[in-house]
Amino acid sequence: MKVIDRLQNAVRGAAAHNPEVQVKPACILWPDPDRQWEAVVPQLQDALPEMVVLGDYAPERRTGPAIWLRCAIAGTLDNIDFPVGSVPILYLPGVARTDLRAVNECPDALKPLAELQYRGTIWSQVSAKDWTVLAFLKSAQGGLGLEVTADADTRAAMITALNEVLEQEVSALDGKRLDRDFFNGLLTSGDLTRDVLTWIDQGDAYTDRIGPAAWGAFSNICSSQLGLDPRTAGVLTGAEKLAGREGQWGAVWARFCEAPQRYPNIPNTLRNCQMPSFDLLSDISTRGAWPQWNDAEEDSLRQKLLALGASTDAQARTTLKELEEKHAARRTLVWAEMGHAPLVKSLKHLAVLAEITKQSLAGGTLDDVETSYTTGGWKADDAVLSALQEAHTDANATSVIAALRSIYLPWAEASARHLQKLVESDGYPGGSNASKPRISRTNSECLLFVDGLRFDLGKRLSIKLESAGLEVIETPAWSALPSVTSTAKPAVSPVLHKIEGRDQSEEFDPSVAASGQSLRGGYHFKKLITDAGYQILNRGEVGDPSGTAWTELADIDHEGHERGWKLARHIDVLIAEIENRIVQLLESGWKSVQIVTDHGWLMIPGGLPKIELPTALSVNKWGRCAAIKPGAQTDIPLFPWFWNPSHHFALANGIACFRSGQEYTHGGLSLQECLTLHLQVRPSSSAPATTVEISDVVWKGLRCTAVIAVPNETLTLDIRQQPANPGSTVVVKPKPFSASGSASVVVDNEDLEGTEATLIIVNEIGAAVGQVTISIGGEGT
């Protein structure tokens, strides 16, 4: 029962009488000399429809002077009706009980009511005193009997928050100590830490939005609990206290770090403050609370990375290792999470690149080179993309590019030249059409062709698919030469043995073996596939999963040619699109999806080295390969065409390019262009091997802490609206369990409080191993 319900019963209870010996009172008089209840009159009239109010004439609000009240209870007013059987209640703001009893001294305006004290009854305390708000809450005789402090600040806060007080459940108040902070808290969100952060984030906009009453209450609580009065201190002082993290401000800082994206303006507010000077012994947690310090460190790192453009690769590796040791801790700061430390995030991947490229691939046999690349060398290419992904501005990208060119370009050049030397002497491991085994059809298998799925992207995709609980088989595969789509795409199709290269092709287009019709344009290629019994599925189509099918996604190579190195910023979206397509096919009933690709690519931000090939010598010149005119002599190495080894084409040396300014290209002979990864994906054939017992779930505001019975640091805690859908997470970030068996996550959206969700525990591959239905902000069920 709410406070207003108990108040309603108490006021009406004043009319209780014994009808055998007493006459029903004509009315209930409610004196309120200090007008304490006046602010909640509309709320009271909703609860007490028989209540009328002494005041200026306003019948639409059931308010009027004394004579009007007399007429109202006499039933002579057309627009005032009291509920049948009720006793009218006359609320008298500014009037004391004693004002009515001293009839001779009673103001003329009140005299029409004086005699009602005899025909009616007065709602008053047992002591005959008028009911104050404090008395009603505190008194055990006729009131609620709650524990309320009686100091002036508490009484003022109680009156200010009276609307909210009336809506409280009495049972929830019983046993609590109700002081000024409690009543002030009713006018705010009830979460002081969140309110303080919102104030520092929004400034005057927050003050204007909450209104004077709530602003006063909020300021009083801040003064009481944090030692700062926002009314006199101001936002910048609050921001300084936040960064200082002394005393209770440490908890405010910790909350900010839990969900910093909710407070996007706090970094700039702190930048408007004077950052204190630090001594040499101050640690990063002290300095790191100030975005200005992080900004200065980012600027310093930017200049150091730019300078690597003039370094040798060995010098650059040493410098990157030193920079990583100095700056790595900044990735743990809140500014990195908010996107204000992009270079230190790029540095992590540059350090990986430096470590990987210490191991040269310019040595050993073809088998050695393949093994070295597939077991770790590919991570250099992945590190380049990852470093560029974090560089969101051109200024940052310029410094990152300078660093990676200093070590990646010579490493890639050396490995390409060594591979080319091996192929010239030992032959190309990708062979020719004649050396390829025939592909047999497998029912319920769909072939998914992805144009330009380089080896490192294949690994990214494989990891994502395994994390989604799918079974993945990886198979390294050499592209057909030259590594361009027109040659290499048909070579991974199920109809490659129905294709040949009859004549030298300027575009490296093979033909239908039976008819000689060129595959250029795609019509005859698709016809060969359909004639072989394969369905051709357009985007979004799933076909008949009992048969076989061919479908394509061609965005990676297209985006690379369009965007150059900025392809790196879009890689994750493209990989997610492929993953979604695979999942769609498997969920539609296909038992297997075979992902094949035609070629990889070289990407060197700032451009690949240029090599000259006179136009007079070539029929057609691409980025990395060229069709040479019959009889023309050139020093550029010639290699046999996959579809007809009697025809040769020129490939640029190393990682050079026949065209200037090329940042993204393919067609040549390098590990990045030619060694690809094919994937076979099937639904998981087994359920997770372990299940997890959740021993405790505790909420503190919107922070949820879960404890598992047996600690396991490979497990991660998440809260989702749809248990099987990682995209339905409602937490700022899923968190791994600690060695003690606990993990805490924060729900960012306060509007979700009280709604049902699923607390879920996932293993290292993303499979659910435990879950429980919970109410956000409440107890687990």
C-alpha cells in the first residue's frame, strides 16, 4: 500500500462514528496552517474525490472561498457532486484549528466555516494538534510510524519531495532511516553517481531539464555525500573532482569508466579544466585520468611513428618495440575505449607486425615458404589491416602508414622475390588445368565463391565461424596464374575441366572447351555450371538444399579497387556479410558450405614500387601482369598461363607494379596474391561438452555480478534479450570471468530496468554453456 493510500484512509477515518448514538458528521475539516500539503492538492483530489479546497474561486479545480464551501457541502452547487455515501473533506491551507475555535477573532473570510467544527469533525492528531507531513510519517498513532529524522534540512527536503513521498510503498519505507538525502533522492533518479556524471556531461542542459526542485535536491545530496555543492562550485569543479578521484569521487570515476559512452562530453569538459602538474613518481592511473595527458601522448606517438619513414626496417622494429612498452598501458584507459587513443590501438598491431616480420620468408623450399606463411606469416598481413582499421583520421593514418611501410614493404618484397625465384626453378605449386583433379558433386553442399578472400581474411572468417559454433575445415590453396579473376575464378569452379585456354587472351579469359566460346561476361560460365547440375543462387536465395548449388559474393575485390588501403576500414563489415550468408544457407538446410576464392591481393598504403614495361612490348598491361606481344623481347620474367601452358605472360618482379600509384592490386606472384584459404563449413555436430552452474546473481543498480560454482577464466558473461543472438546483448561489453569465478557487466540502457532478459555464459568459441532468466536491475529467477 502506498503512502497516499494510507493518508486517504486516515483522513476518511476521521468521520468514523457510532450511528446508534452519533449523527454522521457533515464534513471533515483538514487544517494546514503551514500549507505543507498544498503542493500535492491535485494528487490528493485524485485520491479523495470528495475533497474541496479553500482558496480563490475556481470551481473547475473544486476550489473556492468559505461561503462556496458551505454551499458545496449543502448540495446547492450544480457542478459539485460528492460520491454517494462519502463525507465531504474541506482542506484548509493556511488555517489552523485554533483559528476556527476563536470565533470572535476569526477572520471574516473564515466565519462561514466556524460552525462546521461542531457539525463536522476535524482530522487531527491524538494530541489535537494539526497533522504536519512529519507528524503523519513519524507518528505511530494515526500515522505511519516511520523512522524520520526531524532536523530542518530533512523537513525541507520532505516537503519538496512530497509528491514522490506519497507514491512510495509503505512497506519499502518501513525500517529505513528517512533523512534529507533520502527525500532529496526521491527527486532525482535515485542513483547519485549517475546523476553526477550526467550533470558533468550535460552542464546547464541537465539543470534546465530536471527543474528547480530536483536541482536543489540533487545539489543537497552532492553536498552531503560528495562534499561539493553544484550550485556554488560549477561543472568544471565537478570535473576536477571526478579526475581527482579522491574519497567518494573514486566510485564516481569507476562508474564513468564502466560505461563512458553514456557521457560523451566529459572528455571535453575535462579538457577545459587546468590539468595538475605531476611528479616523476606519479603512475599512469593518476595521469591517465586527464584526457589532456592522453592527447599529448598520442601526439608524441604520432611524431615517433612518422619518423619511422626514414628508418631501416631493423631500426623501425626496435623503435616499435620500445614504443609498445611505453604506451601499451594507455589501451587500458577509458580514453581508449571512447576512441580518443586510436594510435595506441594501432601500435598494438604494428608491434605484432614488427615481431612477425623478424622472421623472413625469403628462404627455404616452396614447402618451407608455404608452411611458414600458413602457420604464422599471414599474421603480418592481418596486422597491417588491423593497424589501419584503428587509424580513423587521415593524420593518424599517415603516421601508421609511415611505420608499416618501413617494415612491411621490404618484408613482402623479399618474400615475393624468393617465391618467384623458386617458381622459376621448380615450377608453380598451383599447377595448370590439366594437373587439377576433377571435382565430384556432393549432395546438400553449396559452393560459395568470394572474390578476393585473401588468406588472412579467410582466417578471420574461420575464427568467426568457429566462435558461432560451426565446424570449419581449412585448406590452403594456390591460385591459378595469373592471379586475376578472369583466370582464377573458373579454376575453383566445379566445371574447370570443361574449360580451356585455346588462344592467347589479352584479358586472360579462358573458353568453353567444347565450343571455344569465351567465358567473358559470365553467361557461358553460368551455363556450364547449370548444365553440370548445380543451382545458381542469387544473393538471398537459398535454393533446394537437397541438391548442389553455386553462389557468389564479390565485394572484397571490388571494394579494394575502389578504396585502396581504406578497404581496411570496411573489412569487418564484409566478413560479417559472408558469415551471415553462410549461416543463412546452413539454417536453410544445407549440410555443407564450401567457401572458395580466386586470388588474394597486395595492399601497400602509399603505393607499390613501380617497374617499367614499355607499352610497345605488351598487348595488355594490368597492375601486376601483362600479355606480351608475340616475338617481343623483355627482361621481365614470363610464366605459363594456367589454362594453356604453351602461352606465357609477364609478371612484375617482387611486389612491383606496372602502373604507378597502385595501393591495391593483384595478378602477380606473391604469397599475398596466390596462397589462399578455402573453407568447408558445417553445422556443429555436438553440443558444448561442459555446462556451468551459476551460483549467484547480484544487481547493484544496472551492474550485474554473476558467480559460477567452478571458476573458469575461459568463460564470458553476457546479458541478451535473445539468448542465441549475440547481437541482442544489452551490456556495454561482455566480460570474462576472473580466477575467483566472478564477472560483472553493466547494462547501458536504463529504460530496460525491470524488463526480462537472459544472463548467459559462453565458452571460448561462443557456445552457450549456462544461462538463467533474469529481471534487469533485479534478482535472477
